[in-house]
Amino acid sequence: MNPLNHVAIIMDGNGRWGLKYKNSRNEGHKAGLNTVEKIIKETIRQKIKYLTLYAFSTENWNRPKNEINFLFDLLENFLSKKIEELNKQNIKLNIVGVKKFSTKLNKLLNHSEKKTSKNTRLQINLALNYGSKFEILDAFKKLSKNGDKINEKNLTRYLQTKNIPDPELLIRTGDKKRLSNFLLWQLAYAEIFFEKKLWPDFDEKDYIKIIKKYKKIKRNFGNI
Ligand code: IPE
Ligand code: IPE
Ligand code: MG
């Protein structure tokens, strides 16, 4: 059975779900939060140590202003309501991506990270304003500025995911088979599951099924 320490998820399909059932993309984002809570619970139950959730990409700034504002309000509400509970559950929150939001949200994110920084049960990496190409370029810039030797180990020290093991498993919901600029370096050897269901319809049963399948895969890493 393959070990599983880190699951990464591209939570896609909220907008389509919202349009289909509530005639509003934003309602889909709201519904998606329930899935986030279910998946966090199951991740803890499975004793997985890292969960990385793609919540907002650098390309998502291209969306209409009203949707962007809605998403960040939703996040702000969710975090300010739930951070106490996450902390009690011994969950550490870590933001990957560039924290360039409203002063209020920046503060809330910093506060939430600081408050939970000593927690050990599960680390949730929330990818917000995250883009993998930017991350890799930025790491190279820092590497060369500091005059470090260019090698794999040194480069990973400058990635936003430093100190986090690479995900063994990537799940993308929402029936699209692409990476959308997510963890391009870190997913080099991940097992990838593309799930037809839209994110708000995805649940712990679907998640467990994928984990079971993942555990049985023969992982070669170039060997035979
Ligand atoms: C993913 O769902 C959530 C974010 C990008 C914030 P989408 O909003 O991309 O949903 P679809 O793909 O349009 O259905
Ligand atoms: C990827 O979904 C980003 C997140 C889930 C946050 P998108 O819906 O933005 O991806 P594309 O644009 O369809 O590739
Ligand atoms: Mg999408």
C-alpha cells in the first residue's frame, strides 16, 4: 500500500454547479464550502498530514469583478467564523501564493497562520493568488540573487511550498483534464485523478474511493 502524506485538490466546477441548480455562479462557490469542510474532516480521519486546496489562481483575476469580490468575501467570512474551530482541531493553516488582497483579508490571513502555526494534526495549504510559473520564476530569481548553486534541492528551498513534501495524489473535480498552473514542479510524480463530479457534488465517499485506488497503484519513479 502506498503511503499518503499529502493530497492536493483543484476544486473546480463551482460556477457550473451554481448555474445549473441556482442560476448563479456565486451560489456554487457558497455550496463548494460545504465540500471543503467534508474533505477536511475525512483528511483528518485518514491521518493524512497535508492537504493543499487550490482556491484562487493568478489567472482567476481575469474573472468579472463581482465574482472576485464575492469569492474573497466568502473566504473572509468563512475564515473569521472557522479559524477558532480549525485551531481547536489542531489544524495548521498555511497560505501559498502571494498575499496581495485587501488590508482586512491580509490581516486575517496573517492572523490565522500565526494562530495555528504550532498545530500538528493536519496542515492545510490554501493556494490563493497562486500560480506555479510565477512561483518557479521567483524561486530562480532568489536563487541567483543569493548566488546559490543551481540544483533541485536549492530551488525547492525557494518555492512557496518549502518544507512541505510533494503531493503523492492530485484530484481535480469538475471534469476538466488540465493543471491550470497548479504545482507544476511539485506534481512531477503525483498520481492524478480527474473526477467528473463538480466540486459541490463531490463528497467523502468519492474521496475515499480515490484514496483506495491510489493506495494500490504501482508507482515506478522511473524504475520497473
Ligand atoms: C473553481 O470553480 C473555483 C474557483 C476557481 C474559485 P469554478 O468557478 O472555476 O467553476 P467552473 O469551472 O466555472 O464551473
Ligand atoms: C483552477 O480552476 C483554479 C481553481 C480551482 C482555483 P479554473 O476554473 O480557474 O481553471 P481553468 O481556467 O478552467 O483552467
Ligand atoms: Mg473552473
